[in-house]
Amino acid sequence: MSVRIRLARGGAKKRPYYRIVAADQRAARDGGFLEKLGSYNPLLPAEAENRVTLNEERIRYWLGNGAQVSDRVAKFLDKAGITNNTAKLRGTGKRAEEAAKKKANAEAEAAA
């Protein structure tokens, strides 16, 4: 069984609320999950303390057991300091090129 840490949508129409869950990757997005690991409320301001809540101990447990992380959750974990540089820059075109250049410059400065 392949486990993925991802978002499961809840809330009413046009009022999204997400649970951060550990689930079998074949399970439906909002279907059954193994464990709730946190929550994400995108309606709160970016500075709000309760916008993203994480159970760090359990997340580290699942990562230690080989769980994969979705792109959005990877950004949350990087920001919280649980993981380092797991978020991937995706996309094409001019904006993706600029992001790749910034990342390369940051790595060059860190190495120097």
C-alpha cells in the first residue's frame, strides 16, 4: 500500500476547508483516509496562526515509513521546517524559467 500525505476537501460550496491526511494513494480525494494530520483554511489571512495546523510528530512518522507528499502539502512542510526543499517548481514558460534561475542563483550563493 502506497501512502500519500495530501489534502482532503471539506466545507460548504465556495467555503473550502481542507484536512491534511495520510491516505492510500488510490483512495478518492475526499474518501477514506488512514489518519488526520492537520488542517488548512485558505479563507483565513496569510498571517493567521490557524491557517495551517500540522501534527509534526505524526507527519514525521509517516514520512519515516515512506509516505509521499503532494505538492501543496510539501510547501506547507517546507515552510514549517519539517522538510527541506521537497516542494517542486512545476510549470512551463517564462515564469518557470524565472523561478529556475532564482533557484539556481540561490544555490550558487549558498555554495559560495
